[in-house]
Amino acid sequence: MMGGDYAPLEAVKGIQLYNAQKDKDTHLVLVGDQELILKHLNEQGLDPASFTIVHASQVIDMHEHPTKALKEKQNSSIAIGFHLLASGKIDAFISAGNTGAMMVGALFSVKAIEGVQRPTIGAYLPRENGKLGWLLDVGINSDCKPENLLQFGILGSLFVQHVWNVEKPRVALLNIGEEEGKGNILTQAAYPLLKASEEINFIGNLEGRDIFVDKADVIVCEGFTGNVILKLSESIYDITVRRNIKDEYFDKFHFEQYGGVPVLGVNKPVIIGHGISFGPAFMNMIVMAEKMIATDLLGKIKESFGAKAVQTPE
């Protein structure tokens, strides 16, 4: 509840929006400053008795060093949240707080799924035809090996298949040309691994001009490039707002519509939100966590990475 620039008020507003459309038997556990949480729940007309409130006396600032902060602030909302998740007292953990602390917490508390070399996070790509694409990695793995990109393709494909209900998702490798053999050392080495994998529906290379066209459902790249694309995409909506451009397509670049993104490759559902998340984003993060649990996405990932076909060369 304490994560994000406008916490905990916007988190409470997100809960209010979620409750208005809630049709599932989901119980929310609110971790943070109890006094502040109670204050905002009452002001928004929400019954505190409907929730479990776990008090956290500390907050990890957005600019603190993740590992150091988690170690020194054991009573922070993020540290307590991961303890609850690891001990099975909650089924999913959501926060718009320090991204680094969320990643470190996920890796050290619930840990990576066996066989997954590097967990990853993705980004939503709006397409002109109304569909969404999924780009990964977008920042937590700036430098990658070819086998990492293969695993990103498998993780992204499983997410799109089971959470978005896309049968046989098309997986593409982001590159500077469509022809096989194009690109830098990383993409040249990753291409044959993706092509040979029976776990994904690999369709080849995809150029930057086709990112927002419905040519692939999952686009794979290393985190440096992915983060540049993510931030560029976010700027499109900001530009349209500043220039007072009203367009249904460009409105889809507003992250509020999607909320946070799941950390793919760890043993339990962890959703990371944008630091400037408002109520709608928090609502959508709760919905995303519900979908991950309802579809048993993590069970599907564990099953896939237990198969021989996923084993990558040393």
C-alpha cells in the first residue's frame, strides 16, 4: 500500500474501483502504515473490516538501493509483503514501489522457477487493430545471452497464451532486418535457438517499424533495447495530451489501462506497477493477479521448464 508516488491514497482508490466490479471471492491483504490506510479507507467509504490490514512501520524509498534497503528495512511494506507471499499467507503480491526492491524480493524470497535462468518483465504494445503485443525484456536484463532470449520467448508465449487466450502465439526476435543472419552477435546467435525450439511458434525477425503492427504476439529483445522502446512508447501518450490530440489509438498508450506487469519466471505471482500509478492502474494490477492464479500460469511455466525441450546448452 505504500508503493508509488501517490501512496496509499491511489492504492485505496484502486481497491474502491476493484470492489465496484468485483465478482470473485478475492480477499485483499493491505500491507503498510495502518493509521494512514484506515484514514483513506474511511474517507473513500470502504469498510476496513472487509480487509486484512498488516502494519508496516517502514517504507523503501523509490531511490534507495534495493538489496541494502530490503536488508535494513525488514519492517517495510515490501519486505513484509514478500514474507507473507513466501510463507503462503497470501497468493499474490502487488506493489508500485521501488522496482529494484520488488525484483530483489521476488528473486530472494519466492525465487526463480527451476530451469529459468533469468526472470523477466514485459511491456504492453498497443496495435492499430485493437490487439495487444507483449515485448520482453524491458529493463531488468540489460545484457543477455542467446539462451536468455529463448527463455524470454517461452515465458512470453505462455503468458500470452494462458492469460490473453491467444492460441499458438507468434514469437518474433527484434532485429535490424527481417533476414536470418541479420543483427549483432546476440541476435545472430539467438535466432537459431528460437528457430529450433518446439516450445514456441517462432516467425523470425521483426523490425522496429513493425512493433505496433499486428505481426507478432510476443517480441523478444534484451532489456536495454526493450526499456528504450518502453519509455518511447510511454512518451507517445504524453505528447498527444500536451498537443491536445484526441485519438482512440493513442489513448491506448496510457499505462493506466493495463496496470502493472508480472514478473515472469518466479514461483509465485508478483505484479510490479509504475511509480506514478493512479487508482485504475492498481485495480488492473489486482485483476492481473487474479488471472494469473485462475489460469494457473505459474503451473504451466513450471511444467514447460521441466520439459527436456527447454533445456539450453551450457
